[in-house]
Amino acid sequence: MQTNRLQEYRSRAKETQRQVAAAMGIKTIGGCKKELGYHPVTLEEAHRAALHFSEKLETHISIEDIFFDEEVSSPSTPRLM
């Protein structure tokens, strides 16, 4: 299930929406709308956010940590039909 923990990670890193948006390569208003879930986050933006928070919080933060409730299954994982 998809979720969005941008605000949670932004608070943990003690950063503003402007700082996180800049790290994601987008404008502040776009970052705000993505944080609130009004606009989808691209894979590139998600990757940039994960790298940014990993650096700021000095621990590994994955895209899944920020944007998914559970780990994304790999192609080798059997699917239930």
C-alpha cells in the first residue's frame, strides 16, 4: 500500500518544506502538494528524497521507508492470484 511519510521524515531532519523540495529538485509549492498527497511523487524525486534523508539522518532511508507501508515485492516473489 502506498503512503507518504515526507512530513514525518522532514520533521525528523528538522527541515523546512523549502529545503526538502530543493533536495528533491522541485519548487516549494510542488513539495508541499506532494507532501500532502495532492500530486504523485516521481521515482526520481523519491530517490532524491531517500538519499537526502539518509544523509541528514545519518542512517539508510529507502524509498519504501518513505512512500510505502510494506516492502515492495520483487519480481521473483510469487503472486497470489
